[in-house]
Amino acid sequence: MAGAEFHPIPIRQDDLADNFADAIHQSETLCLNAHGVAKYLLSRAVRDAGYKVVMTGEGSDEILGGYVHFRRDMLLYNNAGQDPETVRALLAEQERLNPVSRGLLLPDGETGALDDVKSILGFVPSWMEAFSSRAIKWRKALSDDYLTTNQGRQGYRSLLSEIDVLRQLTGREPVNQSLYLWSKTCLPTYILTVLGDRMEMGHSIEGRVPFLDHRVVEVLRSQPVNQKIRGLTEKYILRESVRDVITDTVYRRQKHPFLAPPASLNPQGRLNAFLQDTLRGPHLASIPFFDQKKVIGILDEVDHLDDGGRIANDSTLMFIASACVLQERFQLAA
């Protein structure tokens, strides 16, 4: 179609284990998955192939509603004129097609207090709901002192107090409000860090992001939401614009998050061994936010869970493991 040559870069869990600490050191932040390590290794392969500059796709999901939580927002809050039964069926289908996003990008189970968000925006963006449900699961690893100190705190109130809601969000479609808030928070602090520039520059590769060119962003900002999401199809206008140069499989598939397989799904692998050794080691004991006994309890419990239970705990354990690496490298809690 486009004449491009595909060169796969095989990444095993052993590779993720061997490079996890260096990648976290490079990112200087916490991570939820070993996907940043994979990006770190990809930039090394690019360097070894003799390239200095690459084009990357970061930002496309933020301007075109690519993530599953934006599709959920479209179904829940931009559904004027749609049959309620059809909406419910599409929501159920979306859950079925995106099991890997449950608890990560889609809400799963109990959420924390989000009354402030609803009172300010008039709705709760699905990504905030998902993050809140994930935070509830993380509580079982936090120290009692930390939980007592922060009891009843609604963290999103602080975030929204820093946003000019009146001028930037009032009157916008809910999906566009969600896109704006995500782009002001998760895009710069996680995606462009753990999956972007810092990992690329770890091997002296310059990653350029054409989707974040201000002219592209301005054009997409002016488009109606149904040009971004239609039913369960995200990035609609982009799909249509490149339909003649991509395969039918790529054209029709839903967007899925770029994730490394959970470490605990391979109990005998080095990544799981790294996780176990790190979380049972001295660096976690020196971080005041976590209770190491609780974390070890989670580790012991994981061995007896099915795959679904292991996946549900993976982001919690990876988050804490990355905190341990930062503690070891930078002595944050010293």
C-alpha cells in the first residue's frame, strides 16, 4: 500500500526485566506498565539501525478521541437522538472488546468521591472515573498514616481549580471537555514522558510528533465530535483520510492501549522475579506512602489468582516497583 517495510523488534519479558530500572531512571517518573521500557528498547534499536530522527504518533489519540474512555464518553454524554437500547448495547460491546482496558482506561468496580467533578463540569469524564476506581484498588497498598492524612480528599478539585473552566470548557461538548482535560494532564506528564521524548532521548533519538503541530490541532479542534468518534469507531476522520493506503484490518480494528504483558502472567519469568525481589527489598521499606507488609500480602495473593485477578493487580505492583527504582536512584524519601 504505502511501500513501507515492517521491521519487528522482538521484546521478551526478560528484556523488560533487564532494562526496567534504567528506563524508569530515564523517565524520572512512576509507571503503570512496562510499556515505557519497550519504548526505551525501541529507541535503542532505532539508534543501532543508524537513525537519528523519527516520526511518532503521540498526540493523535488526544486530538481524535482515540482512547476507549473517549468512546465511552461519546456514548454516555453525546448521545442525543440515539436509541437508549442501542447505546446500552454499544457500551456492553465496548466492554467486551476491550478487556485489557478494564480498570486501566475503563472504570472497574467502586470509585472514589467524584461529586466535585460532576458539580463543576456537569458530568464525570470516563478517564477520571477509571483512575478513581484504580485508586480505590491502590488503597490496599498504602500506609495507614497516608490514608488517614488524605481521608476524604477529592484530588480532582485541585486539578480543576488550575483549569480555566469558564473560558476553556463551558459550552463544549463533553467529549471535547474530556479531550482537553486529558491533554492538559496525562499527555504531558505520562504519555510524552514514559512513552515519548525521554525514552527516545535515552538513546539520543529525536522523536517528532506531527499530530501535535499546532495547525493540525487547530483544525481538529474545529471539527464536530462525530468526525472524531462514530459509534465504536474512533479517529473516524483520520481513518477515512488514509483508507487507500492502509490495510482493511488496520482500517477496521479498534484502538487498544500499548501495553506490555503483565509480569505475573509469567510466574517463572525474570520480570516477575524482578517485581518480587524489588517489592520485598529495602527500598520499598523506606518509602513512607506504602505499607510493605500490605504489598507483600498482595504479592502472595497474586500467586493464587486467575489471569483476570493477576492483570487487575499488575498496574498497582508496577507503580510501586517504579517508585522503588526512583527511591534507589534518587533517594526521594531520604
